[in-house]
Amino acid sequence: MSPEALPPDPFAGDPDDPARSMEALDDHGAGAWTDSGDSEIPPLTEAERGEILADLADLAVYQALLSGRGIRGVVVDCTDCGEQHFHEWNLLRASLQQLLDEGRMRPHEPAFNPDPADYVTWEYCRGYADATLDHDN
């Protein structure tokens, strides 16, 4: 995925950018980001890669089924901050693709004033897809 297809870095040019404490990828473009130079994130396992690929495939189905009904994306309850995070379909797809390609998701700007009624949980998506696709058989 090209960098132009990813969401812009919300901290670009910010002197308080939290990513300043991270080092770039190694000289070969492989390896992983480090948070302080001494804790390297290991590459994804084949099982993890498979899970992300499955999530990307599921996401395509969920978007196809729900976007026509006015659903803009997925809401996630963040265990770190206790807040809900609203991810539009394309942002979630780009984040999952980046996780697959780089082993890490870059920070992104939260949705501006999202209407919670426009977002559903991943579990809702799964249940809706299961019910809809099972009903068609």
C-alpha cells in the first residue's frame, strides 16, 4: 500500500509528536519500530498474518452489507483510555493493511464529532453478516 493511500499523520510537524521516541525501521526496511531503541517488536507470525488477512476479508463483507444502510464504520472500546474510537471503513482497512505490512499501526486522528448511530461493533458486523448470508441460503 502506498503512503499516499494511508491517512495523514496527525502529528506531522508537531514538536510534541509521541512518535519522536520511536526509531525508524532498520536500514533494510525490515525489522520493526522500537519505542525506546531497546525493545524491538518482533515480526508477525504466520497465524497473526492469517488473522489480519481474515479481518480484511471480513471487513470487505461488512462494508458491502452495511454501508448501504448508512453505517460508516466500526466502533471500538479502547481498553487503554476507556473511550470509544470510531473507525470509518477506509481508515480501518488502511490501518489493518499497515499492520500487515509493517507490523504496527501508525497513530491517526480520531473521527471528528462522529454520530455513534453511524457506527457498529465488530461483533454486530459479524452477527449481521452471519444472519444475512445464512438467510440468503
